[in-house]
Amino acid sequence: MITVREKVRFVETDMMGVVHHANYFRWFEMARVEYLRQAGVLLNDLMAEDIVFPITDVDCKYRLSARFDDIIVIEAVLAEMSKVKMVFTYRVLREHDGALLATGRTQNAFTNRQGKIVRLPDHYFKKISSSLPDKGC
């Protein structure tokens, strides 16, 4: 699991003073990119090899509202990995009281820029999947 700490910006809120729901998807992406970075995989390197990973499925369950100036913690866990897709789960928490604000899940497929599914090369696959629990234990 990796965590990303962020402060809710005013621009992320709506007229009711709470975070607009679409921002949670952006926060999921921030955590996913940071997960890859910490695994030693940079997006620019993938894109230089014509590998992108569009979202093929996304889900978010909203529990409580985040508000302007809240400090939030986004947790990302790699839940499933193959050479053609990866699945992450997320939790968004309010830092000061630990309240669970949202949970989510994304699935990405590895494709080239033309949208054709590609197999992730071994050197990337090993780095990204290294945190998965050993299925043999």
C-alpha cells in the first residue's frame, strides 16, 4: 500500500462547500501514479515505449464529505495484476479523525496509443507486481 497526503483545495468544492464527487477519481489517479513511481516505473518511460493504461472499469462509494482545507490521505493497494491489466483499490480518509470518506476500485488495461491491448514487458511487470501477496502462502 502507498499513501498520498493532500489538502482539499477550494476549487475542488461545490456550492455546498463539499468536495465535488469527480475529484475522488483524480485522487485515485494521483495515488496510482505514485504507486507506480514508488515501484520504480515512470509514466514517461512507459509512454516512450508506446504503453498506456486506460481505465476500463471504475467504482467509487462515497461515505462522508470532504471539505475545503481538510487534509486527506489516499491509500492505494495493488489488488490484482497480469501482463494485460492491473486493478487497484483505494480508501480516502480524513487525516484529523481517520474518518473513511470513500472507497474505490479501478481497472486499467495496458494498450498502445492506438488502443490495441499489449502485454507489459517483464521488467515493468516484475517491478509493479512485487508488492502483491504471495499466492503460495
